[in-house]
Amino acid sequence: MKKVILLAFMVPCLASGQNTEYPGFRGDLSLIGETKAGSGIKGPRPGDVIITEIMADPSPAVSLPSKEYLEIHNRSLIPFNLRGWMLSDGNAKCYFPERIIYPGDYFIVCQVQDTGLFRGYGKTMGVKSFPALTDAGKLLYITDQEHNLVHGVEYSPDWYGDVMKDGGGWSLEMTDENYPFFQEGNWRASISDDGGTPGRKNSVSRSNPDVLFTGFANIFPIDDHTLSVRFPESVAMPADWRECLTVKGNQVDSVFTSDPLLRTYTVILDAPLETGKIYTMSAGKEVTDFAGNQMQQDEFEFGIPEGARPGDVSFNELLFNPFPGEPDYIEFYNRSPRIINASALLLVSVSTLTGDTSSVAGVSEEDRCMMPGAYFVITTDRESVIGRFPSSVPENIFRVKSMPSMPDDKGHLVLFNRSLVKIDEVSYSEKMHFPLLAGKEGVSLEKVINDAPSEDVNQWHSASEASGWGTPGAPNSVMADFSEAQDAVVFSSTRITPDNDGNDDLLAISFNLAGNGNVISVTVFDETGAFVKKLTDNMLAGPAASVVWDGTAAGERLADTGIYVFLITLFDDKGKTRSWKKVCAVIR
């Protein structure tokens, strides 16, 4: 059975003739803003009339009336009758009165009772049920009499970009009206001495072109036939959707959207998705943002998620002592062959003094597929992390509203699934950093081996200086590289240069054993036979284990340049004893 296709797309203006009074208006002035059969006049295109200013927090007032308002602007060459047009925040709806907005006009839109306060600033239009403009941000959009999108914005207090102005009395203004669907990067706090510029050109107006469309932001299966496809900004989806969205191994049956800003679409597939199979959606070049930019990421992997089991997802990198004013971050690694829903993972911190747990924080605020072998980073300030760490992979970094407490000296984190089954756990300390670092602020701790137990303090090391002191969303800078040899004992290298530059900084010893009752001891001697350091003593291990040496001797002093001998002894669960002697050079 075929599904109904509900599409909200850009509608072009088509008309003939020329009017001398309004050279941009093609047709009879009596038909302004109307959509009439046979008239040749169509409704507005998205972006013809736009929201250009938002006063969401008018108190304490700078100079303007202490009342909320919006400013709308006709940036087209056509006058429109606003009769039947609607302003909404997704819940409240208000309708514009019958007013003509001519090309170039700015209108101040406010509560009916506030119109007298704003008339001295420009053309003013009061509306009943004007939506409350919350300080915390809100979705606002305008539709024409045919319920087609004209313009919309989902503003945020983060857009002010000025801590002196986000406390009230200053409006948010659009920077470049030529790119009305360019959202976060195209708004900032007014720089007018009045606190805003209602009814006239914005004080922050300048050229600020939208030159980037990152592409798919998320794809998640709602069920085995239905996908939610989200873009980071409004998308001018072509009418020929069968050609522009494809899923390998399946066919797209229909596409529709209920998102007033045309960012999230529902895609119905012809055949059901199979659990355990990875799918890829691709988008054609026809899919662009409203500035005409093509997608940078035009492919996206997804699949049916399964429940997380203990050990499926592990802690992989921690930044718990960032620079002042910058955020912590946590990186997870999906070490399982299953697709995990990140929103089904919960995170708490445990007080090292009292044992009390923090409030629960979600790993993701939306359903999102964590693919096998994927890195997944959470932080409260995504842009700050991306800007700080040049080795980061932005598409693997996600913003969350809150994080559990991560003290700068030491802490304890636990990851659960929705059934409160523990998935992974880590206790960290600043003492786990490379002991010879001049400073530990702004340096992350990284796992040496992805599959190593998170609770083993020997499996963590400071990120390298060459990586920028952290690799959020990317493979760890200190990750050990083992060959595919299946020897019982494998060294990651035959030499190390422990200067924390990201190259051969440490030695990882991997054990490939039989049985679960293996007891391992590793002792380091110099070439004269003198004792240097005990790496592990009677460590109980399963069939796989690893031990790390960072090139330091007992007492956390530097080992000198030279040849070092590793005495490795193994007692297995059958009572047999084995031993190995291997060497590794230290070069400083």
C-alpha cells in the first residue's frame, strides 16, 4: 500500500507583466498577496518576508520600551497582503491583520496593547495572542494563507555572543538578510545604543554569506519501515525525492515532514530493515540548503539499534581538568558488533568521599545510532571543544545540556543502560597523567588500547602534545599498534621515545592466552641486570590482557637511554609456568 506524501517545498513566484509603481511586482496591484486561480500570482517564496529582529528579554530596558517584539522585513520585490498569514511558536498561533507589507518594509510586530509604545520607531502591527518570547530560546515561524513556510527561526540565548547583553534589554538581530535561513551564525546582539533597532535596518548588518551545508545531522529508525532524517538547517528538498534520497539495499517509498522549518523529514521504506545490518542513506546533489550549498556529508550510516550489554560501550578518553571557562568532555567507544542507541545510555558520577551518586545524565538528548567501532563524544560546549583540539572529528562530538560532576583531581564515572545494568566504569586521577608533564590543565587522558578494561589505571596515558593534547572523536594519539601476530606475548614496538610527542611514547605488551585463570607478572631490568620497575605483580587475567610502560623507573623518575629487559612470567589455570625475556630500547 502506498503512503500519502506530504511535502512542504519552496514555491516559485510566477507572474507576467510589469508595474511601474512597484517594479518588482509582476501583475495587478488588486491581487497583492493573494493566490487566485488564473491570476498568475503565486504566494511568497520561503525567505521573501523574514524575521530580522527578536526582543525576547526586554528587561532591564536600555532605551526601548520594556516589551517584547519581533521585526519582520519584506526582502523581495513584491508587496504582500498579510491577511491569513500566521505567526506561531509551534503551540500558540496568531494571525496577522490585513496589512500590505511593501518591498523593503520593516514592521514591528507586538501585542495589540503595546502598539502605541512602538509607533514612534516605525511601522507597527499589533496581533492578538502574540507568542511569549522566552529568554531560553524558542521556535518561531511564519506561514502564508496556504500554510506554506515563509520564514522561521529557532533562536537561542547562546546567539548573543556577549555576556554583557544576554541578561536583558538587548535584541537579537540578523546580520545578513540575504541568507535568512542561515541560523546560528547569522544572529548576534544588537550594537545600537538603544538596545535594538525596531522598524529599521539592523545595527549589526553586514555581509555574512552562508557558504556551508554540513549535510545529514542524524538518521534514526523509528521502526523497521520508518526513518527520521534530520538536517542541521532548513532544506530545500526537491520534488523528485525518489532520486535525491536513496538507501542502499532498500527503496524509498515516500517522504513527508511535520517540521515547520523543514529540517526533519520522515522517510518511509518499501521493505523492512534487518536487525544487525548496517544501512547507508545517500543524498543527491539536488538536496541543498536555502543558500544553495550542497551537502558536505551526503552519506550517513544507521541501522536497527539493540540494547547495550556490559562491556559493549566503554570510556575511551576523558578531559576532566580543562582550561578555565572551557568544558569537560567524555569519549565513548562502541567495542561491540551491535548498533547501540546512545539515548538509552545513562551516566552518573560517584563521589570519591561519600560514595553518593550524582543525578543521572543522558548520553544523548535524541535517539542516535552509535555504530560498531564508533567514537562518541559528549560535552556541554561542542564548539569550544572543536576549536580547542585540532585533532577532533566534529561529526563525532555532540552537545548535551548537562554532564555529571568531573572534579579536576580525581573522579569516578559509571555508565548504565536503561535497565540500570552497568555497562562500564572508570575511576580517574590526575596521577594517571604522564608524570613529567609540566602542566596537566587542558590535557585529556586516553586509553592505550580501546578494548582494555577502563578500570585498569595502567591502560590510560596523557594525550600527546602533537595531537593538541586531546583527540575527541578521533583514534587516540597514544593508541598501541599491534601486528596481527598471534604470539602469546606481543610488544607494540621494539623501541620507545617517551617525550609525549605522540610518536612511540610508550610500550604496550599484549597477551594472547588460553583459559581464564592466568596470573601474569612483568618486571623491567636495565642491561646490567639492575632492577628498574615492577609493571605488574600476580595480575589475574583472562585470555586477553595488556600492560603498558611509559618509560619511567621506580619512583616515577625517567629511565635513561639504553636497552631494557622485560622478564615476563605466567602461571596458567592448569598449573603450568611459562616465562619470556624480551627487550625494548629507550631513546631520549
